[in-house]
Amino acid sequence: MSKYQVEGTFKREPMKVVIYGTEGIGKTNFASKFPDPIFIDTEGSTGFINAQKMPNPTSWTMLLDELEDIKNEPRGKTLVIDTLDWAESLAKQYLMQKNNWNAIDASNFGVRYVALSDEIGKLLNKLTEIRDMGINVVLVAHAEAKKHELPDEMGQYDKYVLKVERRDASLAKEWADMVLFFNYKTTIITDGKSKKATGGQRVMYTTHRPAWDAKNRLGLADELPLDFESIREAFEKKTGMVTNKDEAINIELGPETIADVAEQVEEKTQPTQTPEPAAQTDLPSVIPTYLSDLMRVNQVSVDDIMQVIWVGGFMPQGTPLENVPAELWGHLASNWDKVLNMLETQIRN
């Protein structure tokens, strides 16, 4: 009798997706068509779609804390981070503040870039854990064109890449099950001796080419119209999920003013929009936004944070709030998990 059983390989499971492309092409709108999406909006780009979102993170620590919250209390069927490049900026700010660096650069043989990729790795690991809980994960990113050298002195060509540091782009592409590149397809028409560009059709590319990176494991055609309907059937077959067929709101130039469209958005989103947490006035402006946002979400008062400062031995008891140096606020935000642990185990018990 055989000791090992032969099994089928196909599994219905959520997907890890990266979509990137030029500005204004419809990346956020496309992401909103995934099943029951919840956005984490790092750049403020979700104001004109009908979807749910978490509070906009103002720090790297807050972003990771929101992912922990999703893990602890799963909701939605798709988590969208819009965008990865702005999330990376939060990670850079976090590291610069934590280590008193002036920039993320190649100092000390690239140690700072390694530290940044470690943080992005933490993000991707958390997102994988969320995917393993049955939730699709979609990373939206901008694209930028960079010069690439061909071998044997054959010259250069422009290649579209994710608008993040090279190490971080490699991590994201390896992590993803599917990478989709969005761009405008321009047709060149020759009229006698002159050439004119026409068209501008929005398309998505699903496989790798010298001019861009892309991949898919769904058997998609190399080039498709930039419409979620192009991948809907294959996506539903792989995940076993019904996708969101409600039309997101598109902003296009036309007779309507932005104010008119904004009013329509408000009317359509009001029944389902998750309200932002009410602003608290008990947190003085001397506390930086990146820390006060964490305090609000975790219900940490000014007295709590001052107790952490005193119990932790950072400053003498009775030190006025306004005398706390900016470096200490940054240190507390960078070690927020330790702050919460101290509150739970040493101060509030």
C-alpha cells in the first residue's frame, strides 16, 4: 500500500495582485471592481469611487496597525492598498525618523535600502497572512519610465517599472500572483511624409515584454481592454468569488462640473460609506499627527502617553507636554507596539 497519496494541484484561493500604470488611467477604478473591496488609501485617490475604506494612514506604523486590525477582525473580500509607492514613502519617513537619517540612499554599502526593503517585506508578509485568511490583496502603484541598456552596445530603451525603489519593486513582483500593467495604446498613422499619433486606447498588458513587467497565471491574453470584464471570468474561476459588478463612478471631462460630480458621489456613497472617526479635540497640536492618529485609533490619552514617557524613563515625571522633544515623539511612534504593551502590562493593570 502506498504511503503517499496523489492529489490534484488546482486550488480555489484568493489572489495577490499588483496593478500599475500611468497617472489617471483608471487603476483605482479597476481595483474597486474586485469583490467587496476595502481600501487603505495612502494618497487620497478614492474620493470619486463608491467603496469602503479604512482611515487614511498618516504613518508607516499606522498602516501596519490597520493591517493587524484586518487580521484580528477580517472584513471584506478584497484589501486594496492604493498606492504602494505612497506606502513606501511612509516607510522611508519612518526609517529616517527612527534612525535620524537625512535620506534613504546608498550610504554604508546600501544599508538604508536594505532596511527599507525589510520594512516592505514586513508589509508583504502581513498581506500574505491576510490572503491566507481568505481575502484577496491588491496593490496599486504608479509607473515610471526608466532607461535600460541593451547588451553588446545596442543602445537604450525605455522600460516602464513600478515607481518604487528597485529592491521593493522586485519583492512586490515576486510576491504577486498577477502583475498587470496599464497604459495607453497609441497608433501611428503615416500620411505621405508625415506621421501622426492617434487613438490613446486604454489597455492592460498581462505578460512580460522588454518595455514593461507583467505576469499572470490565469491564461489571459497578452493584451486586453482595460476593463475588469476582461479578467472577470478567469478571476472568478480561480478564486470562487463573485466580483463587484456595480459601476464605480468615473470622472471625465464633460458638461458637468467637478462640484456636480462630487455631489453625485456623496449621494451614491452616503448609504454605505463608513464614517471617518470623529476628530478628538483632547489631543493638543504639539503632538505630531503621525502619533496623534495612532493614539486616537488605539484610544490612548495624553495622560497615557505621558505615563509611558515617565515610566519608560525618557523624561522626569512632571515634565510639561510642550517640553517633550520631537525626537521622542518619533521614537514612540516608531515603537508603537512597545508603547501599547507598556500601557497594558505596566500602567493600566
